[in-house]
Amino acid sequence: MNTNKAELTSLQLLRDMQAELRDALNALGGRQADGLLQHYPFYSAAFINRAVEGYIYLRESGRFNASKLLVRPALEKIQKGSGCKYYN
């Protein structure tokens, strides 16, 4: 029972985070960037947003094994984004 409560709490936090990220991405609509390095964080954030949205949907649907498949690509994108950030 305690694990289920922790799962529900973490899923609600993830839902809130995804909503904030979605709103932030929508606020950037129509802006122009100078080059590829400026575009990369935006496209990475959009990818993370879609992965989190899919993860939430699958977890709420009870498809736990399928939801685990979305975790690694999201973590890899964050890792690569951090590398690009420090490369400059």
C-alpha cells in the first residue's frame, strides 16, 4: 500500500512537471534561433515532453513494462544535452 501511494505521488509530480514543460514550450512558439546549437535545447525539451507524456499515459493505463521503455531514451537525451551545453 505504501508503494502504491509513493507511485501515485511521484506520478502526480511528473504530471505537474510535464504540464509546466508543455506550457514553457508553447510560450516559445514562433521564436527564431541563430543556429543549430540554439535549436538543440528546444528540440531536446520537446522530445522529453513527448516521452514524459507517453510515460504518464502508459503508467495510468497499467502498462508498466511498456512505460519503462521510454525512460532510457529520455535519460540519454538529457545526458547528450548536458554534454552539448558544456562543450560550448
